[in-house]
Amino acid sequence: MALFLSDDHFEAANQALNSDSGFLNAIVGVDLAVQFDVSGTPNGDVSYHLIVKDGTVGTGMGSSDAADVSVASDFETSKAISKGELNVQMAFMSGKIKVGGNMAKIMMHQAVINDYARVLSGLDVEY
């Protein structure tokens, strides 16, 4: 079991993403870099990223200088999305997440973000 938003969590996430045929099919032809910023975690503010390019995917702790978009939320919202209790669109529509950067690109690839959340919600994570 990995601690949410830890290096172990993202190691498990990378393994899950790279072995999920549905996710791998969703990222064909996609070029997208997303920066996630989560405030108020038990370890302070945390940044992580998702990078999809040329049919490959990587996610991990830290910032991405190449981010097309940024997504900011608090810890409770991020945790609810991770558990599959809150979907990304509802979080956005209710103002629980703030999105910046290339809005057209994130809207064009919202299925990838949804699939990313789906795969990560299946991880064995300690909150």
C-alpha cells in the first residue's frame, strides 16, 4: 500500500497506467503535460505532473516546466477524486478545482484526464 501523493504512490501509478490497455488506447496521438498542485496535504503543498507524449505516459512528484495546463485543488478534493468519490468534471463545475493554461487543450483531452483518474482510483492507497 502506497501513501497518497508519495513517490511510492506515483511508482504504482506509472505501473498501473502503463499496463492499462484502455488508458494506453486513450493516449494514442495525445501530446499533453499537466501540472497538478495540491494545497493543504499533511506534508504541506504538493506538486505532481502527468506527461503524455508519443504514446507514452509518465506521472510523478514535482513540477513540469513543459506543462500545457495546471490544475489546482485542496487535499480533500484531490483525495475524493483519487478515491473515485468525485469526478473531475463535477469538481471543476463546483469550483473545487481551478484550471489554468491552455483550456482548449485540456478540454480536447478531458477523456485522458478522466481515464487517468479512473486508473489511479484503483490503486491500493493509504490516505
